[in-house]
Amino acid sequence: MNISSERIPNNVNLSDDKRLQRALEQWQPHFLNWWQEMGPDGFLAHEVYLRTAVSVDEGGWANYGYVRMPDYRWGIFLAPPVEDRRIGFGDNLGQPVWHEVPGEFRNALRRLIVTQGDTEPASVEQQRLLGRTCPSLYDLRNLFQVNVEEGRHLWAMVYLLQDYFGRDGREEAEELLERRSGQSDHPRLLEAFNQPIADWLSFFCFTMFTDRDGKYQLLALAESGFDALSRTTRFMLTEEAHHMFVGESGIERVVQRTVELMANNPDTDVRKLGGIDLLTVQKYVNMWYSASLDLFGGEISSNAAEYFAAGLKGRYKEDKYTDHVALDGTYAMPVVEEGRLIQQDVPLRNAMNEILRDAYARDSDRGVQRWNKHLEEAGFSVRIQLPNRRFNRHIGIYSGTRFDPDGNMLTQAEWDTQKNQWLPTADDLAYVRSLMKPVIEPGKMAGWIAAPRKGINGLPVDFEYVRTDG
Ligand code: BYC
Ligand code: FE
Ligand code: FE
């Protein structure tokens, strides 16, 4: 297979770099096989109205047109270089950024890039069956847009591995195509990426909360002293915004529809009307938000301290801080000690995961409050709320103890008797799944979700976003 910039749009001089070309030529067919096997099920031959990044110029990252997904032009793009860029934090503050991988940080960087890379194909695998039950063609197209861009994010990390990490990098690139979401003998690396996304409410929660973890991890990596990583992640962030839009507006439309059903039929159970009751929405939010909080790692982390010290992974908006060394301060957090929560001062560098989680929690809450506006305007007193960050955790200092959604400590027995009020039960999941019937007539919406305010790229909502006539 011949790789030209026509086939792989790029701004990394691929046509002049024979070594990289050879590596990618070997990897590309494996990627395409993976896409055939693990990509969106049942829609490989359909024409989908997608945006493709063809350059980093303004507007170049969003070229719209019909394309069959296997023919999508997955490209490699770095945000434009910043002249005389310096390391912005940690022990190497002020030194020129690295254009090669420093030997002493090679393992740590490889690990960060592999962890990031692993999530991208994992999410495509998790979402693979959703196309069959889309609530509208508009939503179907958005699912596929997210999928192809996660595919491109995999390319972005594979480019770094192949161009900067030699043989190890090539092996890691192959393994990124070999692990499988949810497969017990060869799972994806992080827990949330092994959970099934079996219905569209989960998909919207995932793009709202889990893609948002992606945003904050990418922002932290965008600060990196390894310049190629910084530039790659900065470009990925331009695409990430749409993924979160899909989730935030998706749940907003679910809430809107439910509010409409409740207002018109005040005495009827929303489920009898084919809507998704707010308690079920809340339980899904509880489940996906807590799973996504886990993705930030432990509250107290020596890994995070080392990444910061080395200049590999910074804070969200590092330039807003005045102290970029972070050797003096502490961060106060409640920790579990002898069955009680007590406040503990943690050295700042060890609290970097928690500091990033703070920014994430604020951003998530802003979105939730937008959904609540619909409840407020309709005169309902009920609200959707983010659970306390200690609730239902599997990673970090709260993972060994049970907490309710307000953050109060519980015994295991209390948890066991109450958890069905907080997390989706088998019945809840079955009910939501029972609603998942495909709607593919342009402009039509499933009964459990409101229509979007507008279409994609200035087009009407009833545009034929996926050509279903084959
Ligand atoms: N699951 O110091 P700790 C995205 C491990 S999403 C399983 O607490 P650290 C996307 C950890 O590896 C963004 N294991 O954590 C979204 C360590 O193992 P070792 C993805 C976990 O290292 C939607 C041990 O526990 N990007 O892009 O500070 C669709 C203790 O580690 C988990 C990144 O994650 C977990 N959740 O932080 C598509 C950025 N958490 O050393 C895409 C790169 C921790 O004992 N990754 N462990 O063997 C990182 O920056 C860090 O690796 C983490 C963990 C933030 C994930
Ligand atoms: Fe991504
Ligand atoms: Fe994403």
C-alpha cells in the first residue's frame, strides 16, 4: 500500500520521512482490519456526512462531505509549533522543550502515550453496536463522527510511538490494536473503557463525562515538555469539543423530552409514556460520572508527582498559576482513617490528579446545571445532581469505603440495601434497552428524546446525514 498525503492527510512531512512511512505502511492495514472487525457494526458501506481534518489551518480541520467510514482519511496533525517554547513547570522549568524523547523519561512518556492511545480504540469498540438502535439519523451521524475521530486520535498516538520510540513504539502500536474492551484475558488498560455502552443513554453519559476526562487529560498533556505530545494533544482538543457537545446536548434532549411528557401528563408514570424518568437519568449520571472520576487516578499519587517534576504532564492551564514548581504548597483533602473522614494536607505535587479532577468536576457541573434549566423553567422542583466524588469509586483513597451520593460514609450493609436507589438496576437497564428502536427516517426522533435545536454544519435537522439506501 502506498502512503501519500492524499491517503493520510498530515503536517508531519510524511512524504519525506521514509522510516515513518514504512512503519505506518505496516500498521495501516492492521488498523483497517481492526476497524472492519471492531468498528461500527453494520454501517461500513453507508455514506455518512462527516467532517475530516485535512490541515491545521483555520477551517482545515472541519471538511464536511459524504464518506464511507472505511474510506475515511485518518490524518496526522500537530498544532503549529510555538517559537522558542520552554518547559512551563516542574524541575526543568524554563528549559527548552524536548524535540526528542529524553532517555530518562522514555518509559514514563511511553506509558502516558500508550494509556492515552488505548482509550481511543476502546471507545470505538464499546460503541460498536449502537448504530443499530439510533434515535435519529442526526444522532447516528454524530455517533460515527465521534467514532472516526477517536480512530484519528489513535493515529495521533501511534504516530508518536512510531516516530519517537523505535521498536518498542512499533510493538506498542500493534498492541493498541490487539487489546479489546471488556475482554477478560486482554482488556483495555483503564476500567471505564471496559464497561459496556449498550444503550444511547449510556453513550450520551459517556461522551458527557468520559470524553470530558479526555479533555482534561489532553489539556494536562498539552502542557508537556515533550513538544510533539503537546502539539498532538492540542490538535486533538479541537475535535474533542464536539464529542462533549454530543453528550451534553444528548442528555439535555432526553431531559427536555421527559419534562414535556411530565408537564402534559402530570398524573402518569413517564415510563408508561415511553420516556426516560428522571430517576433513571440520575442513576446513569451517578454511574458514568463516578466511573469517569476514577480515570484521573489516585488522589495521592507519586506517579503524578513524578510526571509533574519531570515536566511531562502539567496542570490544567498551568500558565494561570504563579508557582510552577509546586514544591512548597499542600492540598487539603478528606482521607479515610480508622473509619472516619479526616482532613489531610498532601504535598502539592502528589495531589496533581486531584487538582485536575477539581477542574473536571466544575466543568461537569456547569453542564448539569444547563439540563436543570429545563426543569426549572417547567416549574419542577426535582434536579439532576452530580454525586459526591467519593461515591462509588474503584480507584484511589475512597475505593475501599462505601459512600452515599452526598458523600456520607456507609457500612457495606447500608450500601447493599440502598445502592439500587442510586445506580441502575437490571430493571432500569432493561427498560432503557427496551426503548432502543432504530429511527432512520430523516428528521424523525425516537419518542424518548427531543429534536436538536439545529442540524450539523448549518444543515437542517431533517437532512439525510446517513444515506440508508445503500
Ligand atoms: N483504571 O498514581 P495512580 C480519553 C493504575 S480519556 C485502571 O493512582 P496515575 C477518551 C495506574 O496505572 C483520557 N487502573 O495513577 C475518552 C497505576 O498503576 P501502577 C485518557 C488505573 O498513574 C473517551 C496505579 O493504578 N488519557 O482520552 O497518576 C473516549 C496507581 O496509579 C486507573 C489518560 O488517561 C484506572 N482508572 O494516573 C475516547 C492520560 N487509574 O503504576 C478517549 C494518560 C490508575 O501501580 N494517563 N490506575 O502499575 C495518565 O495520565 C495516568 O496514567 C492516569 C492514572 C491519569 C490514567
Ligand atoms: Fe479521543
Ligand atoms: Fe473523544
